Amino acid sequence: MKLSKLPLPIKLILFVLVSIVAIIIDTIRFIDKLFIKLPKAIRVIFVYGLIAIIIINYSFPIVKVETKQVETETIVYIDSQESTREQVKETSTLDLKNDNANKIYAKAIELGLDQNQALIVVSISRHETGNWTSKAFNNNNNFGGIMTNNATQIKNYETYEEGLNDFVSILKKYYFDLGLNTIEQIGAKYCPVGAKNDPNGLNKHWVGGVNTFYQNYVNSLQ
């Protein structure tokens, strides 16, 4: 087939290929002329250097090192406070066989107290209100014999929830948060023997009464 009979696109492709080959040949000739003009020493160094590179590449192939991203296991250490919070989640609905006791316990857990502290709070309320039958509890929503600021009369709360929250908050803020964690330590401040508002000397029975309720709760959970 004659070249003149070829389609135009093929002619263009052949023209481009021939042009590229011609450029390559001309470039090689140009480099060869420049190389010949170089001093003999430089030409020798270049040739032997090229040979050395080829030999090294074949004798000591370059090892490609693949970098892999290693997935590391993240270990989370839970401190004692976190453990306490997990325990709280598991015991926040403890059944103490009494609706008032259950609500007091749940409120104590909600405010951040642990199970032991919550049981102490329930025991205090139970003792102070005579098993939640006192007038202060039924008429004033007072869960723990809480007095007014001048300590002259029992404090009145508008709602059950208000009285519950204040009672537990007082024990948390002014007792447990200050390191008073036993019934004896709390009693010395909450209901001290010889207090002016205890003319009949009933405060001396406070620790024993609260402790009895507390031990009953502990034993029932075992």
C-alpha cells in the first residue's frame, strides 16, 4: 500500500512517530559530539562510573521497605472514681423494700454518693422520721429533722422532692465531702449529745438507732 493512499489520521500518526525518532537520533548525535569534545580523562571516568552503577544495581538490588501502619490497642485505665461511678450505675435502683427508702437511696446515688454512703443517708432519714411517720416528714416534707437557720423550728419544704434534695445535699456537702463517712463521725456533728435543742437528752440514742437501721440494710443485701 502506498503512503499516499493511507487515511489522514494514520498519516499524522506516522509523521509524529518519524519526527520523534528523528529528534532522538539528532539528540544522540549532538550528545555524542559533545562527549567526544570532552577531555579523555572525564570520558573514561564517566564510562567506568556508568559501568560501576550498572554492576552495583544488579549485584545489590534496592530493597523497597514497606511502611505499615500498626494498629495499637488502646488500654484505658479506670481509676477508683470511675470504678465508683460504674458501681453507682449498677446499684442506682437498689430495692430497699420501702418507697421512701428507695427514693432517698436513688437521690443519694444521683448526687454522687456511693452505695455505703447512700445506705447511711437512708438510715439517718429513717431514724429521724420514725420510719417516715413523723409530722415533720408528712406535714413539712422534712426528711431528716432539718431545722431553720436559727435552729428554733423544723424547716418546711413545699414539695416532697424539694425536701428530699435538700436533705441529701446537706449530708453530701457538709459531711461526706468533708471526710465524715461513718455514722459516729456524722452523729457528732449532725446530732451532738448535749445540744441546746435536745433538752431531753435523746441525741445519745442517735448513733445506735441509725446504726441499727444501717446494719439491717447491709445484712439484707448480703
